[in-house]
Amino acid sequence: MTITRNQKTPIMHRSVVHNGVAYFGGVVGADLTAGMEAQTRSVTERLDALLADAGTDRSKILSAMLYITDMSLKGEMNKAWTDWIAGDDLPTRATIGVADLGEGCLIEVVITAAVN
């Protein structure tokens, strides 16, 4: 049984791969002063890099959990999300409204993906 842990931070690894599945910790945008659409686009750019580091890509995402602080901004989030992943590659997904993700953070995304 092999477990591969990638990109260690002081509190977690950005991803863990086990039995052909990659698990990714919460990813937030780079610029927390930006609006929902821009933060979502930043998250998806970061996810592309993390997926590549784990040996997979967005077409292999199995499940996504999107945590957002303002459900009235869900349309903006969906615009960026569907520009990034669409068609037959759509994963299962849940969008959860939360009270707080930290100062300025509007969205945090957790995904699971199959490894190539």
C-alpha cells in the first residue's frame, strides 16, 4: 500500500494519493481582495497545478465540494467553474454556504480525482 503526500505545509499536505485516487485539501484564491468570479478562477488555476503535481488533470475529477460565503454570488462562481470544467467531464458536486472562510475569502474548494 503506497501513500504519496505532496506539497507539505505546516498544517497539511496539499494532496494525498492512495490506490489511484488523489485527495486535495481546501484551495482558496490567491487574491482575497478579488470578487467571487476572480477568486474562483484563481482557485481553478491552482487546482490545475495541484492536479498536475499529483499526476492527473481536471478531466479526472470525481467529486468537488465548493464552500462559499455568499450564496447570492453562486452565479458568479458557476460562471468561472463552468468555463473551467464542462461537458462530459463534470464531477459530482455540492455547493455549501458557510458563514466564514477567513478574511476576504469567498470560496474554498475540496476535490477528489482519479490518478492517470
